[in-house]
Amino acid sequence: MGHPFLERLAAELASAGIATLRYQFPYMEERRRVPDKPELLAATVAAAVGLAAETASELPLLAGGKSMGGRMTSQAAAENLLGPVKGLVFFGFPLHPPNRPNIKRAEHLEKVSMPMLFLQGTRDTLADLTLLRPVCQKLGTRATLHIIPEADHSFHVLKKSGQTDAEVMTQLARTTAAWANGLKD
């Protein structure tokens, strides 16, 4: 949760009017390399959502995360563990292992009934856009795909993109805020 990307993103989201609650999975807290079982990861997401709902009950609640955090959030949503959450935001959804394209990691998304925002870079080796676009199309109006040209999985951009990493972070936050403001109650 202290990763520089997440710290910068939280600051940008705050500038866009979105408060964040960051947390860590148990394996990260214990400095283990191997992730916990999916059930524990989903339960951790659910606990964090519960804390957010309790702490800021007057605010509309979104859930999501970066990479695996987002995927575990979507799995918790597919299991109906997220209570009052109005939408999911994925900052680099990890559709497949690096350079091993497939859509198995997206199968559970059909069970997610709430709106989802996918923010993806064109150079993300964990989400081949030729596979992610049809996944989002299949989800219909529940899915919004926002593409960041020349961005990788960490949203670093090439100079030829004409943007800086800082500008991309601002774009991520503003896109999230605009999408969230468009959600129906």
C-alpha cells in the first residue's frame, strides 16, 4: 500500500475529489512472495470495503485496485461480498500472465452485476487489448474501457506518447472521477 504508484494515484484521486482507503493483503504485510489463497484475498477485500463503508457511510463507495488488487476485488464482487459498492475500478486489470494471452481470469466478470471501469495501457503485457476489448463488449453497459496510449502495466508511457507519467496519473484520476459521477444511484 506504500508503493509509489499507489501513493501518487491516491494523491491524484484526492485532487479529483475521490477519497481512498488503502490496505494490504496478508502476504504483503508479512513480506511473503507467494500470494494468499484467492478466498483469503477476496475476504481481505471484503473487510476493507466493510471498513470503508463504516468509516465513510455518507459517501458513495467504489472498490478496485491496481493489478491483482483489482482482480481480487472483482472476484469478491462476483461472490457478492462487497455490500454497498456502486462500481469497480481497475487500474491495469491483469487479464493474463505476462505475454501469455488468454481470458480465463475474466470468466468471473460475468457474475459481477455492477458497473466496471477498466483503465488499461496499450503496452500492458498482462492485458492484450485484442482479448480485453471483446471481454468488455460481452459485459455490455456494465463495462467501460479507457485506453491510455503507449502506457504499460504500471502506466509508464513512452516519450513518443506526448504525455508524461504525471499527466497519465492525472488522466487516470480524472477519468475515474468522471465515470464515478456518471453512475446512477
